[in-house]
Amino acid sequence: MKDTPKGMRLHISLFGRRNVGKSSLLNALTRQQVSIVSDIPGTTTDPVEKPMELLPLGPVLFIDTAGIDDTGTLGEMRAEKTRQVFERTDLGVLVTAAGEWSEFEDAILNELEKRKTPVIVVFNKTDIARPAGEIEQKLKERAIPAVRTAAAANAEQGILELKEAIIRTAPEEFMETPTILGDLMPSGEIVVMVVPIDIEAPRGRLILPQVQSIRDALDNNSCALMVKESELRAALDKLKNPPALVVTDSQVFSRVAVEVPPEVPLTSFSILFARLKGNLGEFVDGVRAIDKLASGSRVLVLESCAHHPIGEDIGRVKIPNWIRKYTGLDMEFVHMQGHDFPDDLKQYQLVVHCGACMLNRREVMSRILRCREAGVPVTNYGVAITYSLGVLDRALSPFSFKNVQ
């Protein structure tokens, strides 16, 4: 409960061939036996995640991947899991055994550079061999930092230098914590957060976007007033001055919009996270595709958390029903969870993404790029809900978007 959520951590992924020492390197970096180490190639079968603190960066998530030079049916499945990690990598670490370099390593470098993902090359096992001078020179010419290590159980040479390289190479935005709502209201003012308590509300706690928004308000030296939608009117009447901002769960947006005075900025948690984790402007542009859907259109709904659907599930029941009601059409809704993402996007006419509280921004932006390249419009839960209910203009009132209906 005290840990920073994975979606807000810098994702550092270790890539490379089988048996080059990725797992030993991760164990040395974290000072823990996170990954099983063996001389047998292919010991790491699925990506292994380890959250830790790396100052001055703060919370990071190390991901140890399976070697993507694996062969056979099982090997291809392992390699596919590793390829998925590219989508959410903020900083790549390419590990190779010193003295070994081929088109395989070049391909990984090119994949990371194509995604504009910063990368560090680690020449491991330097207690056994030395990297070729021409390879080190080529990396220097491409401004790719390289570190020599020997991360065996009895030798951890170069680990400090690798940590320093990670700190120097990490994207600048991770040196500052992005705000969720702090820039939408003056410091010290009141934000009212409307939280329905129904069958889908976790017993004894709030969902992650609500908790993170409360913390962000406190970091902004603001006062966060939490209230159920049934008590909103009474709460507003008790305030001496109107709140600077109201944030609500998307599902009750229409009801809340009636209670909140039109001059008070109003939005939803999902729309706040559309901006935090993705590209709000692109989601707003993408939502217009709802008007172009036809009977039988296929809509892909992406849920980042693998929750068990209960009752009137937001992604599986409510959003499809709202879109069907708005369009008056019957269409097919396909659902994917977690890090799963289709190879062929062109079979869909629209993608609707959740708030992505469980994903990092890199993965969401990668998905947006994939949709853009495939020519498939993409939007977000909160944007799609308020558009279908005819209140998107109101939901965007704290931002600079106008006349989107």
C-alpha cells in the first residue's frame, strides 16, 4: 500500500540474448535474488519485474526479459512476451557478453531508437573477455553510453557505473513528478471529488485514480473534499465559496453536471488520466469516430487492469450500452486486458482505452502511435462516455478544448 504504483515508475528494461547475464545484472542492481540465475540458456521465461528506489530518480521498475534469440514454439512465445516490453520501456539496457556483437544487437538498438527510447549498452562478463574497440567507437559516435560490467555472483564490477549511467540517461520528465490536477486550479483552493460507492467500488478502499488525485491535491497544498454523488448538493451548499474544480467518476457525470454551477470547472478522473498517461487532444479527436460507426462495426476496448468483471462493468457493459444508445446501432465490442494488444488494428473502426492507471505513459503513447499508423481512431473511457452522453464540452471546461460535440 506504501509503494508507488507501477504506472508512475520509470520502466527500465534489460534486453539481450539468452545467457548473457541479464538476470545476474538485475540481481546486482537490486542487491536481491530477483531472477533465477543459471548457465542453462532460457532460464528466464517471462518478464520479471522488480520495483525499487533509485535516487535521485526515485521509484523505478526494472524488467528482466527473456532472451529474444530463443527458438521453437515455446521460445517464440517467450520472445513475444519480451517484444511487448518494448511498448512500455522508458529506458532500455542492452546487455551483451563482452566480445560478442552481431546484427542481433544492432536490431535491438534500432528498435529502441525507432521508438525514441534512450538506451544504454552493457558489455557484461568483462572478467572473461573485452568488447571490440570498433563497436565501442560506433556506440560513441551514435552517442549511446556503454558500460563494462562483470555481474557474476562473486564479482559485481561496474554496477555503480551502470547506476550512474541510468541516472544520466533517464528521460528528463522523471526528474519531476507530473501533476494530475495541480495546474488546473490555484494552490490552496478546494477541489471536490465525487466518488460513487456501488458494487464495483473496492471494499474498504478507493480506486487508484481517486487516491492519486487526492495525493496530487495535497501536493498542491489544496483541500480535497470527497463526497458521494447523492451528497454533492448538500456539500456544495455548505461551502462558503464555490470550489475551484470538481472531479467526478465518469459514470455519474450527467447527474453531477446538473448539480455543479456552470461557472465551476468540471471534469472526470478518466479525463485527467487521459492527459496524464496519454494525449488528451488525440483522444478528443478520436471520439468523433463514434459518429462514423456503422452497424456491425468492431470496437476494441482496452482495459489495463485484469480485474474480474462484476455487475454493470464499466468497460464491458456500460460503455458499449452508452455508445449503442447514442448511435442507435448494434456493433461488436472486443475486449483486451493488461499488456495484450492486437497485431492487426485495421480490423477495428475505433479503439477505446481505459484511464490506464496501471500502465505507464510510454506504453499508452506507444499504443496511440500504433493506432495512428494503422489509421484507427483512439479515444479514452472518460472522453467516450461524456461524448455519448452529450456533455463532453462541459467535461473539457478546465482545459483549452471547445466545441467538440
